[in-house]
Amino acid sequence: MKFKYRWWGKGDIDASIGIFFDGFSKILSATGIMLFVFGMPADIVLGKIVPGVGLAIFAGNLWYFYEAWALAKKEQRQDVTAQPFGIGASQLTGWLYLIMGPIYWQTGDAELAFQVGLASSLIGGMIEVLGGFIGRWIVKVVPHSALMGNMASSALVWLSFVGIAMVFDKPIYALLPFCMVIIDYLGKADRRFQKIPTGVIAVVLGAVIAWCTGSLTWENFTASFSDLGFYPPTFCGVDIVKGLKGIFPFLPVIIPLQINNFLSTLQGIEAAKAVGDVYPERRSMVMDGCSTMLGSLFGNPFPTTVYFGHPGWKELGARAGFSLVNAGAYLLICLTGLTGVLMALIPTEAVMVLLIFVGFSVTASTFQELDKKYVNVVLLSLIPILFQYIQTQISSSVQAAGTTVDALTAAQFAEYSVPINGIQYLGNGAFLSSLLLAGLLAYVLDKKYFHAASFAAALAFCSFIGMIHAPSVALFPAESLPFGVVYLVAGAWLVAKGLLFRKPQAQEEAAAGPLQN
């Protein structure tokens, strides 16, 4: 009898709702931020970006449905679960606040911000594809604690910190949903008799309060229907070519964020393997990057990724039907202008509470997974990214006051106890310096001094070409040149330590050898 995969399981309804709500909350948040926080024109956001998002997620979900179908057919199993897929949360906020936002605030040119965002996403997709070939090597070379610390730090700052600031900026309708997420998701309160997920209740409650208090109005809601129509994705090859001209200053953001992205995909594949669904690792990672590049070619500036959570949906009995549901739902909403209607119905800040939880969840799981001796690795990785957030806030604040950071002197900032130079040095290239500094410390903790020295050399190299501590990529920039020299000296000191302690360590290992045998 010919095998036929029954791709709809008992858990596919739950998975469809959960994954769509989690994923589309990011799209609603990003759309609201671009329209109402950045002030970007609706014809770019709703007419170009959102349709591109819909196409990218539609294509990716179809692919992962096919992967589940192929695996089920190969192994003659009905219990195969597809990998959940969508926009990466950290990548979305990184692109918004560290690439597109700064360009738009400094130039007032929304088209340029859009173009550089697209070009960044195309390069990011190429890095994801490359991850299919070098991902395992990076896992071997970079300490696990440094990789996890970098990922947790970016999630905590660019999801939780940003989200909490937005919640407390609109406490009337966003604070109560936030409290519900704290109680049920972070506090894991007793929810045995709660049929509807807390996230859904929190967002609906926020919307109800916003409508009752007049924060959302019937006039705006009815006006949003004027944007309904058909918005097909448009080919943006010319926009990408234009955006590539301004991409170099953002490479220190793109590269480490996308390394984290393809490592997240790798973790998702490993999690699926642990519960019996063994997907082709390289092919999955390459296709992840291809969906990002496809999206960028048609207007989506945000990288896509496999979501972590496959084991949970498998436990509920989901198969692959949720992938088709999400593919169709995204395409329908993103290509018809319904995103604008949903934004007029649900306040952005109420949706952000879900991203706050994601940031906390990633950080908490990192601390739970790692050995206690690596706590300082995670804390060290947090510092540059936290200062990058502070740098962004300062830049936005002075622009709101009608000037720029460059137009003010360090002495003017110092009058108000703001060490602007230190903030700028740490903020520039923060994702990359966070990863490299954390890697150095992790190897020192493991007493692998030569490995730590190689990370010091990498820090020096990145300083000498302006990837870290400098405002833009350049050869021997004045701002970061002294940092490179210091990192070289630190590397030499680590080499000296390695040479000094290599002999005693070798003797200890030799002495321990016979006992172990």
C-alpha cells in the first residue's frame, strides 16, 4: 500500500494560532514602529515592505512543509512535524533601530533607509547560506557560552528593553497586558483551567482598554479600510543596488546578527533531531538564507529564520498543516492591506509584550543551560550591546532637540556627566565586539590562553579596519586604532601566559593520565 502523509494533526490548530500570533506580532510591531515611531511613509511600509514580508514567509513556510512531507515519505511516518518559520525577532529590531531608523533620522530619506535595509538583508541572506557550510566550524571555534551570551544579550536589549520602554510609554492600555505576561509566562502561574493562551488574552485586553480610553478611535479604524486593495510584491533590484552603496557602516551589525541567525536555525534543527525529526542540516540552513534573499529582492528588509520550538509543537501533535495555514494567512494579510486594519484595531504597544517575553525567555534559558562559571561571559557580552542601545537613545534625543551628536562636543556632554566618547566607542560595532570579548573571556576561564589570544587578535583586526569602536568601516581609523594596539598587547600577554603555564598543565595531564586509564 502506497504511503500517504496525513499532514494535518490534532495539534495543528494550536500550532497555527500560536506560531501565527507569535510571528505576526513582530510584523505588527515593526509596521507600527516604522509608521508611528519613525514616521516613514505608508506607501513604502504598507505598499512595499509588508508585501515583501508576506512573500518571504509564504515561500519559506511552503519549503518547510515540503521538508516535513519529504521526511515523512522517506521514513514512512505520520508523526513528522514541520519546522516553524518566520521573521527573526532580534534581527527585526536590529534592522529597525540600528540600520533603517538611524538612516531615516539622519537624512529624512525613507527611500534610502528602505534601500539600505534591503541591501543589508540580501547580504544577511548570503551569510545565512554561508552558515550552511561554516556553521559547524563556528560552533567549534567560538565558545558556546560566548555565542549564547551574544544571542541572549541582543534579545534582552533589543526585544525586552525596547518593548518595556514602549509599554511604560503607553501604560494606560499596555501595562496590564504586560503584568499578565509577567504572571503567567514569566511567573508560570497556575493556568490549568485557562483554555485561551495568555498572550492572546493580553493583546485583546490591551485593545479593549485602548478602545475604551479613546487611544484607538472608530475614525482611524474606518479610515484604515481605505488602504485595502491588492499590493503585489515589487521587484526591488534597483533599490538594492542603490542601498549597497551605503551598507559598509552597518556590516558590524549585519555580520554578527546573521551569525546568530543561522546558529538559531542550527539549534532549531538540533532540537527537531532530538525528538526524532532529522532534517538535512545544510539544506535547511541554505534555504533559510534563500528565503531571506528572496524577500529582500521583493521588498522585505528583515531576515527570516527557523523558530526554536519544534519539540513543543510536536508534543501537541502538530504535523505540517500549520505551515500551510501560516503561509496562506501571511500572504492574504500582507498583500491586501489588512495589516493597516489590524494596526488600527490593536495597539502596537500591547503586542510588544509578547516580544518582551521572548527576550526574557532567551536570556533565562541561556543562564539555565550554561555552567555557572560562564555567568561573567554573558554579562560581558551584554555591556557593548547595552551601550549601543544607550547610544541610539542619545542620538535620537539630541535629534529631537534639533541637533546631532556630531554637532556637539564631548565637553558639552561632560558638563552633564555623559561620557559620550566611551558610549560611542562601545556602541559602534557592539554586536561584533560583544561576541569577540565574550569569546576571549570564555577561553581564559577554560585556561586556553592561545585560543583567547586568537580572539584578542580578531579584536585588533576588527579595530584596525573600523568594524568595531569606529563610526564606519575604514583602514586604520583614528577612533579605533588605539583599541587595536591595546588588543594586540593583550594578545601578547595571553600568549605569554600560555607559554608559562603550558608545561605545568602538560605535567598535570600526564600525571592524571594513568589514573584515568
